Amino acid sequence: MKFRLGFLGAWALFAIALGAAAFVCVAEIENFRDLRRLSRLEKIDRMIAARLGGRFEELKSAAGVTAGRVSALRSKVARTQVRLDEGPDTPQTIVISTAENRIWLRQGGQTVFEAICSTGKGTTLVENGKTTVFETPTGRFKIRSKEENPVWVPPDWHFLEEARKKKGEVVRLGPGEAVDAATGEPVAADLSRPGGVWSWIGGARPKHKVLTLKNGSVVEVSPDGSSRELPPGEVIRAGKTVVVPPVTAPQRRFNKVLGKYRLNLGDGYALHGTLATDQLGRSVSHGCVRLADHDLEKLWDMTRVGDQVIIY
């Protein structure tokens, strides 16, 4: 009996050892396969690098940046999920995905509306040490107000972006200040006389037209003293310089840029229309959520002030 038990025990140990050896062999085979795959990938990388030259490293760097953005987006979604679990639900909720650039309206657990949209592009703009990030905020919001035929009063960053497209600068007009309409350079002027009479310091009138403020509006003054008020809703350029009108100036008001409707979320963010309908479905906005006019009109009719908005 003892002999049999010893014999069976030896066979059991042999079987266990044989299984362990087989496991090790399989693992080694997989390691060998991985090494072969890695070697092939390295060979492919060398071939691509030989063809692309310096562009190869640029592409690898761009791929690394993209991977970093994906990782950051996953982290943002995880953080947002925690915030979305807080707060009460409402009978009707707008849900917006910044990753998919899609929007849904849900009623009683059912999706009753769906459309593509555009959300924040995630880029930054730096001026005088101040950094502006063009991202759509994530979390729980609500519709604070609804507007028909909204007027856009662009922030300063709009004019700075327009200037940088031409590799230029911006100039901000204040009361009593003037700039050369051809170059954007400051012009010394005394605009204090009543009745719109323009008197230039030094007794000599400027040779070019100038831009200045008159009664809170941007006007263009000719060398002969005649003037005209510039139209609203147009970027004012003086050479490569872009003039930033005061916030209260008519030239700071842009009509028909936001579509027919705007659903305000607060802090300058909103759901609105867009002239760039060909960019819908992409992350291209400065933080607001853009929709096509026909989709925005449907959403406008179906929503009301106080409805919950979830952005993730």
C-alpha cells in the first residue's frame, strides 16, 4: 500500500513538473513571438524613417501629443462622471458629448432629439501673460435664458485672433485717441472741440484717414475733416493692425453670427447657431456649443428655461 501511494505521488509530482515546464515553454514562445513582432516593428519604423526623413520624428511627436490628449480626455470624463452623479434630475435633460460632438434631449429616460454639434477646440491664446483656454466646460448646468435673434458682442480674444491671422497686432481705442487708418499707428489729435470740429496738434492735418471715437462710436476721419461712422459687425483693420472698439460701441455688435436662437448657460457659454455649418461634428468652437439652424430651432421649441444640461 505504501509502495502504491509513493508511486502515485511520484507520478503526481512528475505531472505537476511537466505542466510547469509546459507553461514555461508557452511563456517563452510568447516572449519570442513578442520579440519578433518588436523586431519587425523596429524594422518598419526604420523603413518609414528612411522615406520620410525629418518628418518621421515630427509625426511621432504628433502621435505622442494625440495620445496625451486622449489620456487627458479620459481623465476629464472620469472627473465629470463624479460631478454628474451630484444634484437632482429634471424631467427633461440635454446631454452633450464633447468627445463625440453630439447632443441629445432626453425625456423620461427616452431620447427624443439627437443632432451633431461643435464644441470647444481646446487651444489656448496668450496675451500679456493672460491665458485663455477655448474649452467647453463639463458638468451639470441649466438653461438660464432663451434669446431670439441674439447679437454677439465678441470678447477681446476675437480681435486678437483676427490680428494674428495676418501676423499683426491689436490696438484699443479710448476716448480722445486716434490711429492712422492705413497703418494703425497712433496719431496725436485734439478732439475736444464741440460740434465735431477736428483740430490736429502741430497745426498740420494728417495726410491719411484716421480712426477715432466720436460719441462712443468708431468713425473714420478724412484729411479734409469730414467723417463717417463705420458699420457694425465688421472687423476694423488698419493695415495689419486690428482696432478693438469699446464694448459699448456699435461696431462691437455682430448680428446674424449666432443664428436665430441662443440658449444661455451662464458665464458666457451657450448653445447657438453658426455660419460655419461645414465644421459641425468637429471640435472647433471657442467653448460654446454650435448647432445647425434647423436643429437649434427644434431644440428651442422643445426646451424651456430651467432644463438641465449635462456636458461631459
